[in-house]
Amino acid sequence: MSGREAEAQWVDEVSDGERRFGVLASRILFDAPSPFQQVTIIDSPALGRALLLDRLWMTAEKDECTYHEMIVHPALVTAKQIKRVLVIGGGDGGTVREVLRHPEVEHVDMIEIDELVVTASREYLPTIGSAWNDPRLHVAFVDGAKFVEDAAPGSYDIVLIDGSDPVGPAVVLFEERFFKACARAVGPEGVVVTQGGSPTAQHEEHVGLIRTMSQVFSHVAPYYGPIGIYPGGAWSWVWATSGSARPDQPIAERVTRAEATSQYYNGQIQRGAFAVPNMVVRALEAK
Ligand code: SPD
């Protein structure tokens, strides 16, 4: 892609060399390399403004609510305490926006490795990142995996991992060593949620992630929702704890409050989203 005022053109994620997931873009608003990846923001009739990193879809104005509500609320309605939250990645600002809707949250650290993602998103995607000025939010541009390793044990109630796909700088965010560090950072009653890939288009990575997290946490629960712009359309997150919280025991008052502003999430979604497809159940049962 080149030229900020380019004429309408198809912009595709070519995720595995064999499939394309694309939209017709009316304009390329931003397209520049950072030290980590190519950062691109387009405008399009179908998605509105949308962010790609290394030509992989990250978020889009008309499609972002499901992803951001689902990576946040299942953890925040189930953990015993939600005062201190760590978000790894999430440079478009959508995840912290949803976290900050919960009034019990007192402090959010957002650790994004790539400052250009935040700079470009703040300029071109203000409707997604609408909470940048919340005084509870603290943003730092450092390596998220290293930050978690160095975090004091039990210093957070929740860790949310809003990384990219398991390629490039995000690969470490799928490794056992990283989840062990997350488990230390949240302490015994904390909850960790990560984006878990497509159960269909990225089946092996998805199953591998659940297996890896199950080595670290005593209770691991994948959950699912539709994200039209991601490969396969069916997407997942993985909820994990070694404490007593459970996805089917949400705190009703928090669910009701999240429902008041959400476009996708509600109490029935909280119940239904944790139903695991048979193809995943069977793969996890197989040795
Ligand atoms: N296939 C894309 C997975 C991306 C997950 N993170 C998206 C960032 C949205 N805040």
C-alpha cells in the first residue's frame, strides 16, 4: 500500500498464504513502519476506520465492540477484586476503554511495545480509544513480557493480554514462561485473559494455547464470539485463574453495569460464550 490519498483499493489480510480477508478501502489514512511492524490505518465503507499491523487486521470502528467487550468483561465480572488491572498490548485503546467502565478499577497499566500504534490510533481512531485521558490510566512503551516478569508478585488483580497473532513481537505472549509470569503478577485470586485466536482458521494455535495455559493455571476456560474481520470469523479468548473465581459465577451487579453500555456483551453471552466446540474438546482430549 502507498499514498495516503490512494484511490479505492482492496486491503487484505493474507494470513496464511492461502486465504485473504479483505475490504474495499476508500483511503489509506496512515501507513508507516515502526521499529516493530508496519502500522496501517485505512478508511472503508464496510468497516469504517481500521487498524492493521503487518497487514493483519487488529480492529475496526464498525467491528470492534465485540472484541473489546469480550476481552474485558468476562474477567472483570468474575474476579473477586478488580482494583488493579494490567493490559499488555491493546495500543488502539479499545480494551482499556472497556476496563475503565468499571468504577471499582482504580489503576490500569497499559504496556504497549510499539509507541507508533498508540500515536496513530490516538490521531485516527479516537472513537475506539476514547478513554486516553482517564486519570486511572497509565501507559508505558516497553516490552510487555519483560514488564510482567519484573512485576511484583500479586501486584495486579487482572492481566489482559490484547496482543497480535502469534507471529513477530507477539510470539512470546503465547509461551509458558510468559503465563507463569502473569500468574505471579496476579497472585492466587487473580484472573488472566488473553486473546486466543480462531478456533477454526488457527485451530492448532488455539488448542496449543489452551494446553500451554493449562500447564500454569488450575482453571482454564476458552470462550468464543464472532469477529468478522479476523480469519475464520469465529474468535476466542482464554480465561484463566488458579483461584476460586469461575466464569459461570459472575458478580450480577457488575454484569448489569457492563450491559448498560455494551453493544454485544450481556449476561446471557457470559453464560453461552464458554460453550466449547467439539472440535476443540476432542483436540484437547487427544494426546
Ligand atoms: N487476528 C488479530 C488478533 C488481534 C488481537 N488484538 C487486536 C487488538 C484490538 N485491540
